[in-house]
Amino acid sequence: MTNMLEIRWHGRGGQGAKTAALLLAEAAAAAGKHVQAFPEYGPERMGAPVVSYNRISDTPITLHSAVLSPGYVAVLDPTFIGSIDFTAGMPENGALLVNTDTPALQLRERLGLQNDSIKVYTIDATGISEANIGRPIPNTSMLGAMVAVAQVMELDDLLQDTERRLEKKFHDRPRLIQGNLAAITQAYKEVECR
Amino acid sequence: MTESSQTKNLLKDHVIIDKAIEPNAGWRDLPIGAVIPKGGTSRQFTTGDWRTIRPVWSPEKCIHCHRCWLYCPDMCWVSEDKKIQGVDLTNCKGCGICANVCPTKVHAIEMHPEDTKTEHTAGED
Amino acid sequence: MALQEKLTKTAALTGNEAAAQAMRQIHPDVVAAYPITPQTEIVQLYSTFVNDGIVHTEYVAVESEHSALSATIGAAAAGARSMTATSSNGLAYMWEMLYIAAGLRLPIVMPVVNRALSGPINIHCDHSDTMGARDAGWIQIYSENAQEMYDNLIQAVRIAENPDIMLPVMVTMDGFIISHGMENVELLPDRAVEEFIGEYRYPYALLDIENPRTIGPLTLQDFYFEHKRAQADAVVKAKTVILKVGEEYGQLTDRSYELIESYRMEDAEYALVVLGSTAGTAKYVIDELRQDGEKYGLVKIRVCRPFPAVRLGEVLSRVTAVGVMDRADSFSGEGGPIFAEVRAALYGVSHRPHCINYIYGLGGRDIGPDLIRSAALDIKSLKDGSESDSLVRYLGVRE
């Protein structure tokens, strides 16, 4: 059970935090992992803060309770900084991944993280999405970055599974599929750690 | 959805269809779910004992218009060769519809209390 | 996400998606349903299958749950394999029809996504909805996860339609926790499900016009009692049928099912009795306690109607103390419904363990490993007489 990853995603209604967790679970399941993805349901409104979770493991997962101490936390929206405590419950050596164009070192200061017990990763997911997909929807870029940070699976496996699923959804829009795959790849490679 | 051969087997094995439902049947001998497994069973339920007044028919007044025959909810009026023969009271509840629909000028049907002797009641009472 | 693509052998599906897939493979003739959170997705997905021509089901969009089950009852009596689905207040609104479906012996299979009953209004999981319906005459099967929801639904068809049983079956999963949580689910090929469930066989189909019959007649002092006695007999016989179907399903999938699941009970001194998704979390706790050398085990009640009293008596008579976890209060003042029935099951055993009740998780309150561990350690301290202090304990409520 020690090899079980627990991830918490923070986003705003409409940004795809729930979808990111579902996409990650599907991709990891396709790569042979045991997975869970579940949102925390509250008032579902565009813009309202939403949280979703993943558990990913090599062995079956029987836990059906909330994720209280996630080793990995992803923040889809930089405007949360200062209003939500992303690090709540995070254990030592936890990793925080934030969608921002602020450099990681600067972000660490802004978040007031004194010690090095929590690693801070940054990625300009919105920028990458805009450049590759033409839309500021950061979830696939964040998915690529999170797979790199948490070492969930190989990039090729992620791309393969995502392509297969996007083909079903956007079979008439091949540029959208290629754009998403490029965003995942760029985010996977560029995620910065401090 | 229609009956397959499988269903027919099931009917044979598990379902009581042809057997009459006996008033004293035990729980094992009844069709499941209180289903009445065949049609026309209301014939077994005679409603004649509900009656407190009975239709009394005057054949000499009858013009054989068949309104009574048509309107009777229990099909009590007997007709042969387009002529009313009388009323079979086995299922007659004494509702009086026949007397009511009998044309006023004809007045061939009257309702009489059950405890009075009357004549001209066709059918076997 | 198009569901068609997920029809590989293993997939990541939410509980609702798994239930919808099971329904697609069962392929009922009629589905009549009304949406209610958290069940909505099941019937929404199913209506999509109908719209896309993936299934040839007659889908009846009704205006309430009372009508949903009424239409399902009518369709089942007409001779169609019929299903509906609901949650919480929707189930409550079906109330009188629940008894009619069971009393008429119509083999309807209904997924129920467990959600707390109002009020105060709440959309999250507890078992107050189905626990309240436990005496309605339906067979009740509780699922721990999305896989079990899928497996139980397929088995339910065979159980309901068995000629000796002919009873409706509700198959439950925990609202949101399972219904909206994505997990790995192994799906059978469509053909395998088709063969496993076989052809629908309702012997009194109203649409069989060559054999006219009456369904739902008036029975008074003369016959009602006999019909209820026969219904009670079918529930008893269901135990054998459920075991047989569970074993046969195991040959097909390597996942066999019984009335209860005993987890690490072989030499257990203390046991928890749980049903639903909490059983999974409790297994995690039992594993941890076992690592610490503590002899704990778990009994998961899968089938609640018929109630597996004899089996529970067998496995629990070997332990010192039992903690029964209820995700519903019965408001009898004497604890939850499962507690009352487990205690009754223990009355006849020669070695009667201590037995107390933990009511937990009402309205979706999270039940994590720490709370379950505290309950497990709590029952260890039970001694003669100590139960009377507080037979019923509320787990995770703010004092």
C-alpha cells in the first residue's frame, strides 16, 4: 500500500479539474494501474472552487474514504494563490504543482513555504494550452505535468491513451487532438521544480 | 416478449393454470402473485344474491325493442329469434336499468320487491 | 466521453457508468425512469444508448418515481423484462409500488444509488433510503465498489427471474462515493452476459392474448394471507438461488459471490460487520491491525434481504466482540437496522459475543481509516456488562 499515489486537484468550476482527474485515472488504468478518481461535490457553479482526487496504485485499492493527506497537489488556477491553503494535509516531501508563469522559486516565496519539505513545481499550463490548442483550458497541460511530477507512467503511454480517447470525442477535429497531445508533451518536458 | 418454448415449459412446471382455484387451497397450491391464470372467471361469481328488487316482465306489453337486452350490465335478458324470452336472474343485481330504459308508453318491465310473489318472470329463478 | 470505446475487457468507469453498462448488456425490453441525484447519470446514459440505437429498449420518460415504478410494473406484467433506477426520496416516492411489485411477484431489477433521505435535504450517501425499504419484499444486494455493482446487477436478473423466486431485486451502491468515483471495472463481453441471464421468462404475460389472465386482483381475508405466505417462502428459497448464481458467476469471471463476505475471519477475535463501500475502507484497516498482530476480521453483508442470519451466526459465534456499523439510524432508540438484525441473529448461537453498534457516515459524512480503527479498538475493551453503558455509539459526529 506504500506505493499508492494520492493526488488532489484544485480548480474552478469549468476549468476541468474533475476531467483532469478522470483523464489521469483512465490513462493510468490503460497502463495497467489500479485507479480511483472522484470529485468532491458541492455547489457546482462556473468559477466556484472545486476539488477532485486520484488514487493510483499497482495493487487493488479498497479505500473508499476522502484523500486527506495527498502526496501530490495540482492547482489549475493561479488566482487561488493567497485564498486557499493548497498544502493542507500534505506530508513531508509532498509535491505541489501550480499552473503559473511565475518562476517556482518566486512562487515558493509568495506561498510562504519556508522549508524544503514540500517541493514546488510550476508550469505555465494556460500559456501552453493557448499556444498549442488555441484555448486557455489548462487541464491537459496540467495532466502532462502531473504525470511527469508524480511519475505515474511513461509519456508515450499517456499520449497513446489520450490520443485514442480524444479521437472518439473529436474525430472531426484532428487539429484539436494534435494540439492537446503537443500540450501534454510540452508540459511534461518543461515542468520546473524548486 | 411473446411466449417462447421455454416459457411454455415453465408454465407446465411451475404454474397452476388449468386447476380451478379452490376456496380452501393452501398457499403452495395457488398461482404466484394472486394471478388469476385464465379468462372469463367472473362467470363463476354469481351476483344474483345482491338483489333486493327484481324486474317483472309483461310479455303481452313487450314490443321487443331489446333496449333491456342492450343495457343490462349483467347480460340477464334472454333473446331468441329476435324476440325477448324473459330475464335470467342468476346474475341480476336488481339495478333497475332495464325498467328504466323500457319505453314509457310500453312499460313492460316493473321492479318489484324480492319478498313479494310475482308472476310472469321468465327464466328460472 | 463516449462509452462505446470503454467496452474493452477492463476499463476505468464510475459506478454509474458500470451500472449503465450492465443495463446495456442486460438489454431490458422496457426502462421507465425519472432522474434523481446521484442516480441521474445511469438513466441519462441509458437513454443515450436508446437514442443511438445501441439498445432496442422502449424507454419511457415519466414524470415521477411513482410513475417510473408503476410503468415498470405494468411492463413486467405485460411480459417485458423491465428495469428502472432511483435514489433516496425517489425510492421513498415509489413506496406503495415497491410492495405491489413484490406482491405481484414481478422480477424487476432496480439499481438504487444510496443517498440520505431528507430532511434536512442532503444529496450524499447513507443507507436510510434502502434500509427503510428493507421490508418491502424486495431482495436487496449491497455493492462495495463499481465492479460489484456491475456484477450484482447481472446476477440480480438471474435471481429475480428464477421460477422459484420471482421477486424484484434492488442492487445498491453508495451515492457519489461509488456512483461518481472512477475505478477499474472488468466488463464481460456482451454475449457472455446475454447467455448468463438467458431469455426473460414471465409465465403470466398479459400480452399473451391467447391465454387471458388477471394480474393484481382483490384478495381479502380469503386469499391474501396465503399469497403473503408464498412470498415469504420465495424469500427463504432465494438464499439458495443467490448462492448458486454467485457460484456460477464465479466460474465465468473468477469473482464468485455469497450472502456475506468473510475477510480475515479465520482466527479473528474481534469483528466488524459492514456493508457498502465502507467495507473496502474497513478491509484496509483490518490489514493494518493484522500487521500490528491484532486479530481482527470483517464480515461484509452483501445480501441484506433475505437476511443471512444463519451464516452471520456461524462466523460471528467464534469471536469475542462484534462492532456492527450502520449507515442509517432506525430511530427505534435501539440503534441501526443492521445492528438489530445482527443481534437477533446472535441470539441463537451457543457462544454469544459482545455486540455493539456504530452509526456512522450519515448524509455522506466521510468515514476514513482512523474512525474505523477507533471503533475496532473500542470493541476490544468490551467486557461483560460494559455494553449496557452505550450499546449504540455514533462514530464521527461532533459532540
